[in-house]
Amino acid sequence: MSLFCIGISHHTAKVETRERYALRRSEEALRAGSGCAEALILPTCNRVEVYGAADSTIGTGEIVRCLAESETIEDAGAFYRYEGEDCVRHLFRVVSGLDSMVIGETEILGQAKKAYENARASGNAGPLLHRLFQRAFRAAKQVRSRTEITRGAVSVGSVAVELAVKIFGDLRERKVLLLGAGETSERTARALSSRGVTDIRVTNRSHERAETLAAVVRGHAVPFGEWANQCAEIDILISSTSADEPLLTPGILSPLLRERLDRPLFIIDIAVPRDVAPEVNEMDGVYLYDIDSLQSIAAQSLALRRQQITAGEEIIAEHVSAFRARYGQLGEAAKYPPGSAGFDEATLRASEL
Amino acid sequence: MDRQLLIASTLCFFTALVRTLLATRDGISLHGRFNFFAIGLGFLFQTAFLTIRGHALGRCPLTNLFEVFVFLAWSVALIYLLIGPAYRLSLMGAFTAPLVFALQTFALAAPIDVAHHSRLPANPWLEFHASISMIAYGAFALACVAGVMYLVQERQLKTHQIHSIFYRLPPLTNLFAAITRLLWLGFALYTAGLISGFFTGGPLPRLKMVCAFAVWLFYGAILQGRHLRWFAPKRVAALCILAFSAAVSVLWAINFVSQTRPV
């Protein structure tokens, strides 16, 4: 029995093509339509892949037709196919985040586990796919723990959250002020909220707009005239007004800092032109980041992740070799059909996930 | 035999140091556990060395500068093993190992292991005074280490130059909390050491007393400044480094002077 993978991803097709195959197909239907002994569909926002095991070669067209639920195939060229050891390596790379659009992202591991659990529960993943995926999860875990592939945030919002965590540690007791009601500041506030921040204050020249955004981020609106006084209380300031001149200068901040000498102030200035004078960053305990510095850190993180790809590939190569050594022609495990003594529920313990 | 134990201990700290440097160079994840166990093993060898030396001397092994440095290194490792994991400052091991390694390498390399015949008989108060003061120095040393970590992290945050170590260092507020606690711990132990010095029964050497009070006042001033919020956290971190450098210099000077002429 041999392993294969047929799929479409962000590397080979645009979203309008991928979305035609993104609807979840039944693995039973796929097995019935193609004649696979085992099948598992891995659908994510960036890929749809079918992992299968069969005694005879199954054509790519058959799988694509089953996925499209159509006899005519328009996008056959967008699909790729890996067999045997290449299929094993591809899965290990995918689950480890090496093949992701954002290298090192960790969501894919959860999606793969969910896809595997569905296929296992429905009886479509047999012994070969079971062992393949268990090995893939181990490989992914090692790639994460032994390399820096997941280090660093790669979006403006997540960089801001990461910096906040590096300054304050626990964010639950922190107070945040949104100065201006821009879209990026809303996203950043949501990201902070997801890390436990509950005290979010919103101020804007239009109080009505401030109240609307406060409702969205589950905070409360404060009058615009009070924003400077709020700086004595808050820990994080996210500024995104459309002011022509800097609103916050060392002259305004200096007397407020005396009241908060041992509490850092993290300022995220995502306005263009900037709302906060750059000299503010020179003040003790104040950490000022504008949009360029946040984007630069995101780019640094991405570069750091790219540097880790080689180390990740080495770990994956070890696991591919181990898998090949253990399962010979990558099909030996399948000599125990589902339901036999060699392949029962105990073997496929969900706890192994 | 006892020096071999100390060499083995030094090698353990050297291993932790090399491992940290290699991990940093290769950009791979550094497991705090490795450093913790390397330092733990080094600590066991140190303890064995001090025990053997103590039995041979029939007193606490603080009779010459060599033993003072080893005891100080032992105190640093002890405080790290006690507080490092508790405060989730596992990376502190990466900073502690070089300090302990440097102290022990200096002790082994310098010709300072000179047999010193004590003029005084074994005195429990004197030994308590000396050992508790050394453990206080261990706490001050780790406050200094945490101060270095704070300044490294603060510098990266200020300059926006985020390096690999940024992700491994603890948050600023956690580091500052650790600095404050270590300062209080060291100050309390040092105060106990100073007070116990008055119960030793012997004549109190003036130079030692002046130096010891100067160190006590320095740390007291840092804590007072911290308490009254005169100093920003960055300044407290810098003062911890300065104070420990001064304290070690004073410690060395006191021992050097007391071995060359009576004080």
C-alpha cells in the first residue's frame, strides 16, 4: 500500500481558485469515488489537501473530481501531487508550519489534529495515516521546540501585543487608552483584549465615534479633553488621530511621569503624521513605537523565522528517515486492516493527539 | 582532592556558559533546564569542596581570599537555585554561569590559596557573621545579574533593535520585581551579618567596619530611593551593578589588607 498527497495551496493557486475546493467534502465519498483504502482531507484557509493510502495508483484527476464534485476539472494544473517519502516530507513540513504563508504559524498544527481526529472518528484514517500523522505531530513539536521558527510576531497587532507582554508580563491588570478611533488601533485593542486586558478606554474628537468603538472593544468612552490626564493612569496608549501636529510631547508627558516613575508607559503611535513627538522615547520608562518600527520588527521576525527553515528541514529529514526505517515501503503498517487485532481503537487513542 | 572538586564544579559552569554561547550563536532555543542542572551539579561539587575544606580547617572555610571567592560563588549558585525557578527567570542561569565561572576561575588561577593561621579560635558567631554575609553577597550578585538582564532588555525595547535574546528574557516588570526582592533579601541577610559581627567577642577591626557599613549604606540608599520612587527602574538596575562591583572590590580589599597587615 502506498501513500500519496494531492492538494492545492497558496503556492499554486489564488484564493478564488482555492475556495472552489474549500467546502468540506466527505472522506467517505472520496474513498468511495476514488477507491482509496484510507483518506484524510486537510482543509485550511490556505490549502486543501487529501492524504490517502491505496493499493493501486489513484489518478490526481479522480481526487480533484471528487473534491470539486464535478466531472469537468478546470484547475487541474493548480494541484500538486506527492507520493511515498515525498508525501511524508510534505506533510511534516506542512504541520510544522514550514510550508505556511506565514512561516512558523502554529494554527496549522491544530487544524491538522482536528482533520486527523475527524478522519479517525469516521474510520477513514487507517493504520498508515494514523502512524503518519502521529509522527507528523511529533516532528512539528520538535521543530517548534528546537528551533526559533515560531519566534516573534509578524503582524502589527501581534508585534504590539508581544512588546506589551515583554514590558508588563501579565496584561490582565493593564489599562489601555485608544486615542482616535482608527481601524488598526481597533485591531490592536482586540489583540490586547484577547490577552486578558479588560480596562480599555476610548477617546476621540467625535464622542459618538468613541462610544461606538468602546462598545466594539468592550471598553468605555472618555471625553477627548481628558486624554492627557488619562496618561497618568494608563499603561498602554494606542494613538491614531488625524492631527497635523504631535499631540503628545515631552512637555505634556513630563509632569505626568513623575506620578508614575516605576510604571512603564508603552505608546503605540500608528498615526501618520505621527501623534507623538519622537523625543518622548528618550524619557525614562517610556517605550514609543510608531508604525514603521512595528512593521520593521514584524519584518525582522519573519526574517528570523526564514533563517530557521534549514534547521527545521534537518529535523524533518530525521523524522522522514525514522518513518521510512520503521515502515519500510511506507505501507507495511497497513497489513492490519481497520477493526483487526492489530488496529483497534486502543491503537488510535485520541489521547495521542 | 578538594581543588579537583572545585575544578569539576568550574567545568560545570563552563559547560553552561558554552552551551548558552552556542545556542545564541546558532539561534536555537535554549532550554533553561540544561543550565539549571549544570549549575545544580556545579553547586554539588562546590558544596563537597567547601565541606571537605571546612572539615580540614575545623571551621567555616572563609580563612583566605581563595575560600572567600569560592564561598561567594557557592552563595550565588545557591540563591539562583532557590529563586531562579520560582520567579520563572530560567534564563538567569545563562547570566549566572559566567559570573560563577569567572569567580572560580579567578580563585583557582590567582595565587591566593594561602594557608592562613587564624589568630582566633573557632567562634560560632564569627562563622555565622562571615557565612551569612557571604550569602548576602550571593543575593546582591544575583540582583546585579538581574540588573544586567533588565538593562539588556530595556535597551532593546528603547532602540527597537530586537534580537534573538529579547524573546528569552523575562518581561521588564518581572525583572524589576526580582531585583527588588533580591535587594531586600540581600539587605536583610547583610544586616543580620553586620549585627552578628558585634557578638563575635573579639576586637572589631575599624577598616572592616567602615567598609561593611559603607556597603550597607549603599544598598540601603538604593532601597530607600526605590521605596520613595526617587530612582527609575533603569537607574535601580544600573545601581545594582555598580553596588555589587563596589562591594566585591571592598570585599577583596578587606581580605587583602587583613592578610598583609593587622587591621
